[in-house]
Amino acid sequence: MELNIELYFAKNGKRYRSLGCECCTGKIDSDADTVDKIIAELKNTNIGERAGRAQDNEDSYALQKLRREGYM
């Protein structure tokens, strides 16, 4: 089965690394518009998967806190 989630593919030099609510998930600079290009980009990047998430930029330990509270 092949899934094609368009938001993960670059358009106009931007793409999503991690999806949550679109209004609070930022895009990263990227030209990766195919699965092979995304894989190559991931092998050569130091940008974290959740780098565009507004919640994580507000509190660098937000995910750990949610896990500790049983949210995840």
C-alpha cells in the first residue's frame, strides 16, 4: 500500500517534517519533493523531526512533560 501525504513533499521550497495541527506546525526549508529526496535529506540533516512545532519551541521539554503526565 502506498500513502502519498502531499504535505510532506516540498512545494515552493518548504515542506513539513512532522504533522500536527497545521496552524501550529511550521514548515522547513526543503526541495525534497519525492520520497527518495526526503530520505536523502533525512540522512544529511541536523534538523529535528519536530523542529517546526510551535509547542516545542515554547518549551523544549514539552513532549517529555506530556509523556510523564500520561498523554502519550
